[in-house]
Amino acid sequence: MITSPSLRPAEPGDYDRIVGVVDDWWGRPMRSLLPRLFLDHFHRTSLVAEDDDRLAGFLIGFLSPSVPDTAYIHFVSVAPELRGSGLARRLYQRFFDIAAAEHRVRIQAITSPQNHASVAFHTAMGFTVTGPVIDYDGPTADRIVFQLHQPPRR
């Protein structure tokens, strides 16, 4: 029984472990949304949760290189048996801290309109919800857009 997985910065070498579970954890093909470049180039702002050597969850996020006050959460997943344990909230809080340390006051993310659990989670975390935004990711690729403003930290 996992009681409290530890969180650490991701490393490029975590990629194979993550893509090895992502389709099973999501219950559908998702691997194509997580190319290796995210762990190669954004591992410093991404997180891995593990209990001993067992992968318990992860968050892939980055600081926007184009919008200096913004950080973006690209992909998050928690092992199915750990959902509801608070692990996703811990991953988000740690990412918020990373973003704040870099003076990022806006956190953004998106999901598909069918992902009701994601909408509920982000709403509970204090994100504003916009959408569905029609054709956000191209024709017929509508998305829900999440945005959270956090006060600047000194």
C-alpha cells in the first residue's frame, strides 16, 4: 500500500517509464500526446511521484518561453489505485511553487470537453474554466481551457 509517494524533478530517463503506463492509466491511447521532447527539454519543470522505485504519478509542465508570466501544465496522470489520494493536488501544488519561483503568476492547461473528471478537478483547484472553445486545436478538436492566477511571491 502506497501511503505518501515522494515527489522529485523529472529526468529525461523517466520517459520510458511514463509512456509505458500512460495508455493504461488513461484507459485509451494517449502516448502520442507525450513525445520524448517534453522530458528532454522540460524535465526541470516536470515532476515524478514514486514510492521506492514504483511510478505513482507524474506532471509534465513548462514555463512559457513566449509569455513571461505564464506556466503551462501539459499532461498529468496518477496511478488508478491512487486517484483520490491527494497525489494530483500535491503534484499541482509543487508545480505552482516552481512557477512562482520563476515569477509566473498564471497557470494554464486544457482538456477535452468529455473529460468531466479533469474539469471537476481543475475547478476544485481554483482554476477558471472557459469553453468548450470550438476548434481550439484545429477542426473538431474542441477544448476546455483552464487558467489559474496566483499572487506574486517575493
